[in-house]
Amino acid sequence: MPHTVDPVDSVPSIILVRPQMGENIGAAARAMLNFGLTDLRLVAPRDGWPSRRAADMASGAFDRFTPQLYDDLASAVADRQMVMATTARRRDMVKPVYSANSAMTKLTSRTALVFGPERTGLENEDLALCHALITIPVNPDFPSINLAQAVLLLGYEYRRHYHETPPDHLPLGDSEPASQKDMEDFMRRLEAELEAGHFYRDANLKPTMQRNIRNLFMRGHPTAQEIKTLHGVVSALIGNKKRRL
Amino acid sequence: MPHTVDPVDSVPSIILVRPQMGENIGAAARAMLNFGLTDLRLVAPRDGWPSRRAADMASGAFDRFTPQLYDDLASAVADRQMVMATTARRRDMVKPVYSANSAMTKLTSRTALVFGPERTGLENEDLALCHALITIPVNPDFPSINLAQAVLLLGYEYRRHYHETPPDHLPLGDSEPASQKDMEDFMRRLEAELEAGHFYRDANLKPTMQRNIRNLFMRGHPTAQEIKTLHGVVSALIGNKKRRL
């Protein structure tokens, strides 16, 4: 369930993960601005940045906003409270799947919409950082849509929904959704403690186990207060030991 | 009022009037096929036909259908029963204006969706051949969308209205949702371990803390497999201690 949307920063960020072609970055930027989106984040663009091809395709969009560069998806989503990834392929993950239309009713303040590289799409490690997946209902016999066009469709859906449909929401009381950095810090600590506790018996399965645990917590979409509680839970479970030593 | 749609040929034709760039024709064809549209009609393409640039951008769509060529819009729409034109600019005409979304509820058998040339758009003479206009709700400060992207958005709306959109769902793979008894057993165990770890410092707050933790896990809606994983997590965190004792 989404949290209450703060109108001031409910406009989603667009994150392109390892985009290959500058043309697509530029066309995506143009499509974003067509629908009023201006927070573009680039994770390790293949051909570097800035890009002349991107500028050519942006039709002036880069005069209106400047993309931010990141080394990895984790840092690009660190300040986001809700992260949704578009994906064409079916994934073997227990994670909610929304249509592009329905996804817009799940927006929170500080949402990120994440798009993978052309052709290959997002890695499972990227998806583990996301709360939900978004599918676009394409012709199954010819499903491959261009990166910039996927951005365009989400921008269109965003604009179509924004003023019309009040989103579903989750009343938070005095708390607010955890930032992805808080989430990451908690996951790191939990993973370190699990390592110390010999939880990962089979080294080959460790990445899958980590992803599964992460997916479970992402689905819960903890508040900042709940992350503190989870730290307290871990401290109580391991700290108990320390007191007994 | 819409007429009854004949399912056999309710799929709209896409008509590009005097398109300038072959690239845009190819990208439009690809976008059409992404959403199951295959009747493309070209009115006097500027650079002639066939076009190598169009073929390059179509990503194989022209292997699946062949565009028909026309000298003017009147002949391109001769067999159509409903003709709607996309237009960015406001026109001084007494003609219904529909949103892209709403336009899909007006489809009849043999509908045409008409798109004008890049930059200039449709002439008033073209619009006189149309029953209605379609607008796409763009950012008024940056409204110009690419020809192929306009086709994409109408194709998307068509498919959204005439094909089932898969409902939101949570793919479970080989697992199944945990029973409430499994959930309850896990919560009991966790609460007992938290009690042992002196997690509940203030007895008055204990019921609230328990409820908060439970709510977080309920939101995640764990699978049966994930409940087993959570037991493993607790065992690792407390068992670690036992090994060290």
C-alpha cells in the first residue's frame, strides 16, 4: 500500500540503469518533459556522459533539467521511498506486479520509476532494490518496446492520473516511509549478523537467500519508525546473547 | 454516441498524412505492432516509399504487415466509418475533442486514427474529413511529441481498452501464501525471543510494539517458504550466541 502523497514532491524520478544508447537517453528526457517529469537519474550510462547524441534527441529538454549521474542503482534510489521497476520478462520473484495504469495509484512522495538497459533489461540484483514491478500490456507476439517509449508511457500515465484520481494511501500517523538508504543500512546489518550466525550454509545460495529476504522486507514497505524497530529487534536477538556471555 | 463495434474489424487503421522522415514511419510501425495494430496507411510520404530508414526503425514490423499508399487523405479514409485526428494545437472548429483515453470508447467498426506531418500537423482541409479530434494531455510548456510516440500512445490506449489488462498480482513461484497459523507460530516465537532479549523495556508499550511488528510482517504477506526463512533468520541471530557460549 502506498503512503500519503506529498503534492510538493510526488512527481516521480525516472532512473535509467546502464542505458546503452545516448539517443534513447535524449528521447527519454524529451518524453519526460512532455509529461512534466524533470528528475532524470542515469546509472552508469554505457557511453559516458554528457552525450551529444542524447542532446540531439532531447529537443531542448536538457535546457530545462540536468540529469544526475550515479555509479549504481542503490545510490540512485537512496533518497526514494517507493521504487518501481518496469520489466518486460516475467520474473521468478515474489514481488507485486502492477499495470502501468494501476502503478500510478501506488505513487508516494519520492517515487522512482526504474528502467533497465536496452535488450537485456534489469538484473535480479537491481530488482531486489524495488518494491514492485510494472508491466506494460503489449502484444505478446511483438512485445519489445523502445526504452524511451516505455518512459513515455509511464509519463503519460502519470500525467493522466495525477490530477484526476486520488491515489490509494496508507495512513502513516506521525511517521514517514523509510528512505532506501535507511532500508539499505538495515539490510546490511542484518546480512552481516546472519553471516556471523552461519545462516548462509551454501555459499552458492547466498545471493538468492539475500534477495529473498530483501524482497520480503521491501514488500512490507517499512516506515522510518519501523526500520528503527527492526534494528531493535535484531539488537534484542543478538544482544540477548551478549548479556548472557 | 458510438456505433456497435464489429469485433472482426474493430482494430483501427493508422493513417500518417505526408510524413516527412522515414525513421518516424518505421518507429510508428513498430509501435503499432507492439499493441496489435497492423493496418498502416501512408498518404504521400515526403521521401517516397519504400524507405530504408523506415525499415531500419521498424525492427521487423514490416515482415508482419505492409503499409498501403495513398495520394490523399480522402482516398485513405474512403472505406472508414469513423475518422479521428490527433492534433496538438487547438483548432477553431466545431468538432468534438476527445482525450486519447476517451477516444477509445468512441471506436466503431472501421475506425481510422489520423496523424499529421511532423512539425506542421494536419491542414484544416484534412481535419474537415474527420469526425472528431483527439488530444493527448501533455505538459503545456513542452508539448511537442514525436509522431511515432503519438502513434504509440494511441496504440497503448487501444490495447488498454480492448484487451484485458492483467490484474495486479503477486507471483508466488513454487511457494504459496503462508497460513495464518504459520504466521502466528512465527510471531509467537519472535515475541518470546524478544522478551528474552529485553526488547520490551516499557511493559505499557509492549502490546503496541507487538502490534506494530505484526503489522509490518502482515503487510509483507509472507509465503510459507518465507516464514521458514524468517525462522532461519531468528535461529541464526540467537543461535550464533549459543555457539559462542
